[in-house]
Amino acid sequence: MRISHSLCRLVLGSALLLPFLSHAQSPESVYLADLAKSNPHVAQQYQKLMQDVANNASWVKDFGTASPGQTVSLDGRDYQVFSGCKPHDCPRASYVVLMDTEKQTLTQGAFVENKEAGLGLDSSQIQWLGNPELDQIRLMAPALF
């Protein structure tokens, strides 16, 4: 029996994609702003988490230019990672927050400010919010840049 090379490539390619599919967005993906409108507790937690940041970056109060949440897992617990950036200037400033989906708590996050020099990035400053643990930082970090 001879298996075609095309079939082998299809099977191998599908197997390689499986780990990435677990992080794919579901059709019911939600934006943090919409979740905050429907859940005052989440809105209150977001405001508290971003309180210090909002003093210098008022755009975070309105969630900025945002992406829908993405589900990630850590130690058997699901989290939603929400991110947003400064409107019309995403490369300059962005944030990410982590919500425990079971408890509906939003208590960790990060805010990043980038400084450019010439044609490239000169420096970045990350302000961690809510004292996240190292594993939680690893969940949020990919959304920061």
C-alpha cells in the first residue's frame, strides 16, 4: 500500500497545528469593554487595577483599541487574556489583563510604554499590576508586544 506524499504532509501539518488550535478564539469571543458593561464587578476590578496607570494614560479608562479575550490555561484553570493599546499609537503604549474565568476575577495585569529612537525601539518599561505570579506573567507576556 502506498501513501501519497500529499496525504502525509496533510496529516503531519494537522498534527503540528493541534497545539495552536487550543488557543484559537472561539466564536463567542468577548471584548473586555463589553464584559465590563454587562458585569459591574469586572468593571470595578478593571478600574481598581488600572487606577495608577489611568493617572498618566487616561485612554485606559475606555479600554483603548482592544482585542477580544483569548482563553489560556494554567494548572488546570482557565483564564481570559485581554489586551488593548493606545488609540492611534499602539506601538507606544499597551496593556494586558488576566481574568480567572471560574471566579470572574480580574486582579493581575501589566502596562507597557515603549520609547522609540530613530527607526527602532529604544526602551520599554513594564509596570506589573496586582502582583502577578511568574506563571501568570508568562501567560500575559506574549500579549504585551
